[in-house]
Amino acid sequence: MEHTDPSSAITVRGLKISYRTVRSFSFKTIFSKKHNMNRYEALHGVDFDVRRGEILGVIGENGSGKSTLLRALAGIFSPDEGYVNTHGANVSLLAIGVGFQKELTGRENIMLSGLLLGFDKKTIREKTDEIIEFSSLQRVIDSPVSTYSSGMYSKLAFSITAVLEPDILLIDEVLSVGDRRFRKKSARRMRELISNADRTVVLVSHNLESIRRLCSRVLWLDAGEVRMIGDTDAVLAAYEEYMD
Amino acid sequence: MKPTLTPTTPSSLEVPAAPRRPLRRFGADLRRFFPYVTTSAAASLKTDVSSSHLGWLWWILEPLLFMMVYTFIALVVFQRSMPYFPVFVFIGLTVWQFFNRNVTQSVTLMRHSRGIIRKVYIPKQMLMLEALSVNAFKSLISLALVFVLMPFFKVPFPVRVWQILPELLLLVLFTFGFSLILMHVGVYVGDLSNAIHVILRLFFYLSGVFYDITSRVPAPWNYYLVRVNPVALVMASMRSSLLYQTDPDWIWLGGWTLVSAVLVALAIQLVYKQENSYAKVL
């Protein structure tokens, strides 16, 4: 068995993710040799560790496999080869508005979305007031979500994820939603979430300033492979030079 | 204070140690996700109610109206009948609607749940279980109506009413196993949602929803038509138990229950093995 660092929160070894045999087909193409033959390998054997309490930034061009990597860490995509080990910790991809049903009230959607994110009813009930307060939607929280504006919808969705905190947080772009005031508040909350010393965070972003400000180490993905991993300044300098 | 978390993802996505047995894992997942399944099913029912003017009344009206349509066709157009015919049809419709709704939904379930399965990990069997719970609730209302209709049509008190429990068990097991397999296939075969309507229509006519297979289909076909199709078997058995005070064919009923339990186990295993590829396709 592969040796893993005991301080690791996430261990990734030889991770390959491909989309080769999973193309949807129709009856028309059953007898054609073309069906299911598409193969696209998004990650070609990626190895790295994320230490406990660390904020790891993931950078790379579009199509380099960043989002695929994040989904593999969250358990949404299965590895075709290699493995991801989260050592028993709870992992959550920061997903906004997941499981929302528009005919239900904001309060009911807090429960539904929270359960889907893996929290128990008791925890959600305890946190509901805090979520409502954070979202500033006290007046409409018992109205159906279908009556909300898109800004209100985003506020509620963000607040659920921001208040219910997992051990390992996976973030695909730092989120900033709602009006200017709420954007500032959500950015502050996001910084708090990320900066919590107990929480391991993997942050995917194109915003190099966010990465520089928040991350202790950076992983640079290039065409599905680890091009470089290490100290934030060193990796960002190499990446910027490459991009120029 | 930090909240107590229930894991949303498997702690290890590779197979370094022996993987848990699928049924044991299903049991653990069921315990963990049961609150989500029930809350989400209740939410779906609520959404169903709020999206129409008559709301929950449709759960009663729909089977009643279908009963009237098929009774009219059978009695007036084909001039065929059975003792307690409207209740006979109603039992058939109750069983059929449960099977039909689940199977129809299963084919597109993963596509319709795309927003969830691309964002969080949830064992996909739980999504089918949620749909099954919603349909079971509607069918239980329909079943309760059977008991309301029975005295109205002068059906004697069903002393063998307990027999419907094993009959319903078979219906639920078979429907769940069959739907899980179609849910899996539906991810990869886009055309299945069209084909399934034709297949289900054939199933509908072969199941004897509004006619009696035993007396209307010539021997020996009638014997097999009732027994090789578990949906037809459940319908015929429930009618025997509730209307005609006779025993169902216990051997076939028991045999199909065993087969369905195996089908469920295999389907659960299949979905666990393949579910993490679904998000790549959808």
C-alpha cells in the first residue's frame, strides 16, 4: 500500500479520470461503430497531498481539469485509475442552491438543501435562524422561493452553504452573489470560512489575486497533469510567466 | 459551535481496502439519507398539490375517473363484465399506476436530477427511493379508496385482507428493482424514455387492468399470462384476496418475491458500481 503522510487531509495518487465509455447513445447508433468510442482523459495520473488545515489553490487554463479534479475529490466522479483518500473526513463541494424546490418556502428549502449536503435535521434546525439572519430574508423566508428575485435566491443559497460548515471545503471559484452589500458580506464570510485553521480547503480560481491572498500552496494543472505544486509565490510566478 | 456532520461522501474513493458489501452499504446509506428521502418526498407531494387548483383531490379523482372510463369501455363498448367490476378495475388501476409511475420516472430520473448529482454525492438509489415513496403515498390513497368502494358495490367483507401484504411486498420489490435498472440504463440510452411508453402500453394491455385474463384469454395462455408477469400476478392476487375470497397462487407469488429480492440486490449493486460515471454523461 502506498505510503501517505499522516498529516494529510486528502491523498491523491495516480488519479485518472476519463470520459471515454460513458457517452449517451441512441438506438440509431447502436449498430454504428461510432457509438461510445469517444475518449477524453481529463486527468492523467495526478498525485498530491493536501495537509490538514491547509488552503490549496488550484490554477490552470480552461479545460486543464480543475473542475473535474474538484468533483473527483467530492466523490461525484469516480477515478478510472488511482484513488482519492479523504481519511474519513467530511467533504463538501460548495454547491449553491442544490436540491432547491421552487414551490417550497425558503425555510423548507434550508432543511432540504441542508439534508442533501449531509447535515442532520437537528444541526439544520439549530442553524436555521443563523442562516435566515445571514441571508437578511427574514420577511420572505416563509414565502415560496418561486416568488424570490434571483438575488434573493442566491443570498439564501449562499447562506445555507456558508453557515453549515464541512471539514473539507472544495470551492470552484470564490463566490460573490447578491447586491453590493451582500457581496461584501459574502466575501467576508467566505474569507472566514476559508481561513478557519481547522478547515482544509481546496480552492479553484482564475483570480490569481484571490489565490495569492488566501492560499498557502498552489497546484498548477496543465492539460490534466500536475505541472507544478508548491509555495504560492513560486507557482504563481511560473504560471504568470507561462501565460505571458 | 461546530455542527455535527454526517458524511456526504465516501471517505475513500479508491479501493485500497475491501469495499463494503453493497447491501450493507445500502442499509447504512438508507439510515443516513432517510431524513432526506422522506423530507424530499413530502416536498414533492406538496409541490404537486400547490401546482394544481384541486390539489390533493387529484390523487383521488384521477383513479376514480380512470375507473369510470375503463368500466364504461368494458361494460358498454365490449359488453364484458365481472362481479364487482368497478372495484375490479379500481384494484387493477391502483397496482398499475404505482408500477407505471415509477417505471416512467425512473428512465429520466438521473437527467432530471442532474442539478443534484453534479453538485453533491448522494447514493442514486436514494433518488429512486424518493420517487417510489411519493408514488407509494398516492397509491395508498388509491388503495384506501378501494376499501371505501367495496361496501358501496356490495363486496362482502374481505376476511383474507391480510393477504394483500405479501402481494404489496412483491409489487414494491419488483417495481424498485426494475426501476433501478431502468434508471441506470436511462442514463446511457437517450431513446429509452420514448421506447418505454410503448413497452408500458403493451404491459398495460397484457396485465389485465380492465379485463380478467383467466376468463378472457384462452388456455393455456391465460395461466402463463397471469404468472409470468409479476404486475398481472399482483393484480389477480389482490382481486382474489379482496373481492373473491380465494387464495392467490402462493407458489408463484413466493417465487416472484424471491426473484424480485434478488433483482433489487443486483440493481443496488449495479448502481453503486456505476453511479459515479452518471455525472460524466449527464
